[in-house]
Amino acid sequence: MRRSSKVIALAALLLTAAASLSARPQLLDLDIRVVLGQNGDARITETRRMYVDSEGTECYIVLGNLNGSSVDDLQVSDETGRSYENIGKWDIDRSRSQKANRCGIVRSRGGYELCWGLGESGSRIYTTSYTVTKLLRGYQDADGFLYMFVAEGLSPSPDHVKVTIVPEQDTLRLTEENTRVWGFRYRGDVRIANGGIVAESSEPFSGRSALIVMAQFEQGLFAPAVSTSQSFEQVKERAFEGSDYDDGAMTASDILALVLLFLVPVLAFLGYIYYVWRERRKVTKDLLWWRDIPWLGNLQRANDVLNAYKYFSTDYNNLLSACILKLIDMGAISIEQRQNAKGKMEQNFVIQVLPDADRQPRLLQMVHQIFKDAAGSDTVLEPWELKSWMRSSYNQSVTDSFIQTLHTKTSIYQYKNDLEEVRHLFGLKKFLKEFSLLDERHVQEVALWKDYMIYATLFGIAEQVIKDMKKINPEYFNMDKVAQQMADDMTLPMIYSTMHSSTSRAAMSKAEREARASGRGGRSSWGGGGGFSGGGFGGGVR
């Protein structure tokens, strides 16, 4: 009985402790609405949906790092609609009953603490409004702010936070054309929506969480009362330190391109079409077959030329496929029969050493290195390994560099002095497209057939060319094992499709990150945000 009593007592103690823990103050939702005045002042309304117990006597908001701003006109109300009495100077040592239905401000060198009494326990809703002057300021190149709306170390930590920022002027709408936004130190996103800015958490805050928003506005939208000689680019540069935002600042050429786009869109379009048509005509007029490999076998250079002479679209998938065939031709990839876990023989991609690696084109080196790293120690490359490797955030810097190398910028103008070599490339394409016209007895280029397969892949006509080759000289593919593997329509497509889809995904991910960095919204950054105003550390219930 005595032992049983002890067990019951221990269980009761655990239940009491658990009940006490679950009953501690909770901040279920924090909704902040910021109304920006034309002069840069901001009216901020914070609505807290909370559970309050017997712990503490007051709730408070920390506002520091104000850099010359002041806080005025504190108002507090609760779920009953009662407006709390603002008693001015606040005494944090008063009792809970003395603080009930009252609010006030504690001023210090570091800034302000906006305080109000907790009052009764239970489910509560507190609405706190106040004005921060000079929150939005004018810079040399834009208007904007970098402000901490939720301080670090807020206790209790909120389960959900949403900050909505709108202009006071009804006729003014914030859009992606006149506004850029970034978020720092919380898990969530920031976006431009419904004429304003919305920053919202996607998971509960921890003790290290905060919510900082940086916004940049086109000059003229507001008329800030305070201007500084500093540029907003300097503010942004400091805020980006330690963040996962890349530098997405627009260059002078980007700005010029946008100006031209808006000023003369129709003329530019028609002029471009005519220019490409004229240059293509120079290349294709009286075009003859060309049987040799142009550009010293540099596949990327050849692909740049093909892209340059297209009216609009660019293609890199054929280039990747051609690179894989080139690696097979060089012996850097072999296709071998190996026994799988079930004891069956199957075709495997085995990654070998890349001959003369340092002298190979950069893109070819990168493709081989990615395959080698994805394959791992057994050197056998499985499609799932390649997909997993390229999706891993751990390899993001490598995939970003690969995408940058793959997606080269090119234009017809670059080749104005290389017309003969350009004609050779298109002459080779014409030769391969008409390969079936050759007579087997007069085929002198069998030594180049593997190169032809590589370039036919680059041109997007490999299937037809290989079919023509087999018709002209079927014995060639029986005698040359590598050529047979290069022409294999069963094994290669799996690696092709995996590489293409993974590359497209990586390119989209890179573009998304660049859009975030340019201020078009998206996922917030956990780090960064240095140089902010407002906020600080602490706040909550005490």
C-alpha cells in the first residue's frame, strides 16, 4: 500500500507539473498592421491573441535602435472593447491589480518599452496602437526602411506572426514595379500583395526568432520628412551580410534594357526580327555541305552559335546530351554489364578518369565532376543518385556555378567576323540532315562518325542520322563498341532525362533565389538584417 501511495503521489505530481507547464502564458497569434504616412511616420497596430495565467503582471513591447525616431500616442484595448487608461510614465514594480486596465511607457537610453496590465487570466485579446515617427526615410537612390517589427527573445514566443504594411494614402498601391521587399530572421515569406507588403511566419517562433522587413520604394511615392546622404544600396549591402540572399542589384545595363523595353517595344521587336533574318540569310545563302568538325570540337561554342542565330528560344538540353556522348567517346564514361543486388546483369554507367582534364572545356569538366561526385565511391552512376545530388542544398553552390557556365549569353553580333566558321557549322548540320544521300562506296569520313553522332545530338537530329548511318554501314556499329554504346537508344535516355530535368530544376531554383534577392518577395532569410531600426531583445510577459 505504501508503495502504491508513492506511485499515486508521483503521478499526481507529474500531472500537476504538466498542467502548470501547459497553462503558462501563450502567444497564439500576433497580427501587426503598419500604416505608412506620406511623411514617413508609421501607425502600428499590434493585436495579440493570448492565453494569460497568474504568471506576471504586465505585457510589454521593446522598441530600441530608433535612430532619431520617437514613439507617441500609445493606446491599448482588449477583447471587451475597453480602452486602457494611459498613465504616461509606467512603474514596472506595481502589482497586477494596480496595472489592470492601464498602459504607459518606460523610456530609457536604449529606447522605449510600451507596457500594459495583464488583468484577468484566461483567453485574452490585446490591441496596442502607437506611432513611430520617421520610420520611412529618404535615401539618395530610393526611399525605404529596415525595421524590426518583432523583437528577438519575445516571451512567450508567438505561434504565428503576420505583418501587413500599407500606405495611408488610399490612391497609392504598392506593386512589384514600385516596391522591393526582403525579410530576415524568421521562417516564412515576404511578398507584395493587394497593394501592400505582407510578411508571415510559416512556423512558431523560437527564442532566436525576430521579424525584420526591409522595403525599398521608388522615389516620389512618399515624401519622407527625413532624408540622409546614405544610399539605400549601402543599407541593403549591410542587411545582406550573413543572409542567404544573393546580390540581386540591377546593373546599369539592366536599367538601360528596361528603359528601352518600355520606350520602344514595337520598334525593338521588329528591328530584332529583321536583323536576325538578315544575318541568317548571310549564313544559309548557297550553303554547301561541310564534313569537318568546326570550332575545334568545342561543343559549347557551337551551341552558342546555334542559339545566337535563333529568333527567340535558346536550347541547352541538346548541349548536355552531346557532352554526355563526348564523355563516352573519350572513355570518361563507360557502359558496363554488372550484376545487381538480385543477381541479374544490367547496364551501368561507370564514371572513369577524364583524359587531359585540365585541358578540356570548362563545361565538360563540370559535367564529368558532377557525375563523379553523384556516383560516389563505387563509380556507378544511378539516375536516382544524380537526381538526389543535384537537388541537395549542400551542393547548391556547385549547381549554381554549373548553371551559370551552361547558360552562356550570346548574340549574332559576336560572330560578325566569323561568318565563314559559322557557315561551316550550319554546313555540317546540312550535311548530317542529308546524310542518307551519301553512297556507301564514297564514304570517306567513317573516322568522324562518332563526332557526327555527337554533333547530330547537338543539332537535335541524332535519331535520323544514326538511322541513316546504320543503313549505309551497318557493320560499323558491330565493329566499334563505343559507337554502339553511343547509338544505344535503351540505356542513354534515362541519364539524359535525369540530367535535363535536374538541370531545369536547378536553374529554376537559382532564378527564384535571384528574384528573392532583387526584392520581388519569396522565402525570408533566417540570417542577415544588420543595421535595422526598432525592436531589439525581449518583450512579452513579465
